[in-house]
Amino acid sequence: MQLAPSAQAAGWGAKILDTCASTNAEALALVHAGVSRPTWVVARTQTGGRARRGRSWTSEPGNLYTSLFLPDPAPPGCAAQLSFVTALAVRDAVVAGAPEHAARLRLKWPNDVLCDGKKIAGLLLEGEMGRFFTVAIGIGVNCRHHPEGTEFPATDLAASGIDLDPGALFRHLSGTMLFRLDMWKRGDGFAAIRSDWLADAAGIGGRVRVRLETREFSGLFETLDADGHLIVTKDDGIRETVAAGDVFPLGSA
């Protein structure tokens, strides 16, 4: 596993592991070890990988399991925007390695990457407030394996005819993540990030089912607001802004 030349030039670090419980946990621990520069943690396998809302993440060898440790990336109120920054960077990385497949890749709110409508990558942001605000961005990309029987269909790059191994993908990702973070400008450049995300968004103009912690509703996926929240016109005609939830497509308008 090697960093892209641009990431090396920027002084970013990398910690390569054969196995660990969670790359996010390893990344967050770096602050206690006195690390003060952006650092990638990459593992061949995870024994305790986790996803959003406490769900587990299957971690077979052959996929990419990595987390980026970011010390003081932005004011805490902007941290959620990193989901969009990272999703774009993951898509960019796959396109860099397999440009002929770019049209097949889409972004699913709030933090998934799809190929032909099926999930190939997911993200998990975790933050800690200590001497300074720290974020770990966990990234899992299905390169050779994918889970079966998931609520939202999943696939992997190999099954989709995309030949991109974890090492090559990580090298591209370390460069595209640097590019997108520079574009984001600690939150000041989110308008440009939002615009690029919307250009590759899955389901805009289509009907979706939105599941929140206490209720569900269906409606038309209109857009994202200036903060990245989902805007849905519900079936009853009322427009709703969603800050967090799960979204499932119901068809195109």
C-alpha cells in the first residue's frame, strides 16, 4: 500500500496493518499517540468493523478497509460535510483506476457509492473533542467481495467487471481525497462539493422511501440544501428536510 505522490508531498502519513479490530478505532487512537498530521490507517482485514448506526461491516480479505485520521479538519459544525467530500473522493478514485466505467458510478445520500445501482462502498465518520477536534473517516470498498442479503443491494468491483485491487485503489484514493479536501477548504468550499455531488447523485427526481429513527415516509427526492440535508416533497405535498436517515429508491419520476 503506497500513498499517491501528491499525498506524500503534502506530508500525509500511512499506517499499514495486516489486521485490526477497526481502522477507525486505530485512527482515533493516533491523537493519543501525539500524531498531528493527516494519516491513513489501512488493514487487510478487520475483526470488528462497524458501519452507521452501530451496524457491523463484513471485512473479508480482498476489499479495501481504511480510515483517514484528520486532526482539526474544520469547525465541528462542518464535520458532517465530510461525507460528501469523501464520497466524491471514493468515486474519483475508482474512476482514476477504471475511467471507462465512470458512467456506472453514482452517489447515494448520505454516504454510499453505487455501481449500477448497487452499493460498492460505505463511509463512517467519527469525531472526538480533545485538545483539538479530530475526525476519523472510515472507508470500506468492496473490491473482491460483498455481503449477500443486505436490505440495500450490494456488489463488488470484480463482480461488476472492474479490475481494481485494494492497493491500487488506495493509492488513487489518497490523492483524490487530498484534492477534494483542498476543494472543500475546511467547509468554505462546500458549495462546490455539493454541486459536484449532485451531478453524480442517484435518485434525484425520483421517488424514495425515507426511514428515520421513529417513522418512515415516501416522496420525491428534490435536491440537497446548502448544508447537505436531503430535501423531499412527501406524498402529502409537504416538503421535508432530512438531516439523517436511510433512503431507498422507489423509482424515477
